[in-house]
Amino acid sequence: MRVLTLNIWKDAGDLAARLETIVAECRLLQPDIICLQEVYADAEIDAGEWLAHALGLTRVGVPAREKQRSGVLSSSGLALLSRLPLLAEENLDLPTSSADGGRKALYGVFETASGPLRVVSLHLSHIKGEEGDFLRSQQSAAVWSWVSQGWDHPIILAGDFNATRKAACFDLLAQPEDLFGTDSLLPQASSLRDQPNALIDHILLAGRGRWKLSGAELCFTETDDATGCFASDHFGILADFEPIG
């Protein structure tokens, strides 16, 4: 099973060309589940719906952080695209502050050959310093309580955490021995273009009983030959999981 996460950078740059870039690489990578953040939507286009249609995948999404962008009322939300059967979906309002509000988390439950799998797409606060550290810790604790309560199956958390794995927000997700992340397979990687040592996008597996993380790589790291542009200001993270037993 292949899981991809990518922050698609709202409507920055040439959105139409960037969406084509994303489609082209996804067709090569063939992920089973795609977790998207900063999914731009206005009265004319929903980038998550557009990508799902172009790739022939099922989509669930939630708008977030609605405001004027380039003079247009729009949202920057979350989406999950999948070729696996969708069993359930839910979203959560995250703890907020006056400096950074309106963030959400989104999960889908998917049917796999190894049983149900809950996959979360999330985007934590971008605020820097102690205020941001505190808020991201509150947000990750809220996400973990919400997604793990009453759930005895594996969970994948993916998205833009705006923090490296050493940050305190990861301490509140799951017990360290139960949390396996792609960062361990991507030494010295960065998921931000032109910024070294900034691996802030992650895919984490909690409760490894039915799956094991077998590989991880950066993707969307080059410009597309056809469009001449990068997919985003972020690189994507692609994780491979193998069933156990």
C-alpha cells in the first residue's frame, strides 16, 4: 500500500499548471491514498475535486481557513483521495489562537486486505517560537484523542506538521514504541524547497499490528517537463507499507 502526503500551496503561482504537474507524478507513483493540505477552493474550482476527477479517485474533503486570497473568497482545506473503498469520514476543528485560526483535521476509514485503516490528513499551526510549539502540542493532542478513542485498528497520520520530529507535539501522539515515521528513512531530508533541514511533512503509522513501514522517499522534487513548474513549495512524502502476516 502506498500513501502520499503533499501540501499543494493553495493558489500560489500557476495553479492550473501545478495541478497538471501533480497529476503527472501521481500517475507515475500510483499511490493508493493521497493526503492533501492547503487545498484551494473558491466558487470556480476545488483543487481536491479536480485532482480526484483527473486521477479517477474517490475524494473526501473539508474546507478550512476561509478568507480573501488575491481578492477572491476562498478556503485552504484538506482532502483525502483514494482508490480504496471508503467506509467512513469525519473532521475536527483544531485548537486555535487569534494569530492562527480555522485549522482542521480530516480522517477517512478505508477498507484494506488487512482490515480497516484510519488515515488522517492534518495541517498544524505555522506560528513560530514558543507560542507555536504550545499550539501545535495542543493540536496534536486533540487529534490523537479524537482519532484513537474507541479504535483498535492501525492509524496513519499524514500531513504538514510545521515541525520536525524532535518537536514536542510528537510526544503527545502515541507512545514512542507504537509510532513509526518516514523521517527515520529520510536522513537529512527537507520537505521544503530551498530550505535545508526542514523535514516538516510526515507520514506516521501508529499501532503497527497489521502493517509495517517498508520504505519512504521524497517526491515532487523536480520541475515537470511538460509544465516547467514545481508542484508546490513543499516536496511530497511517499510511504510504502507492507501487511504483516
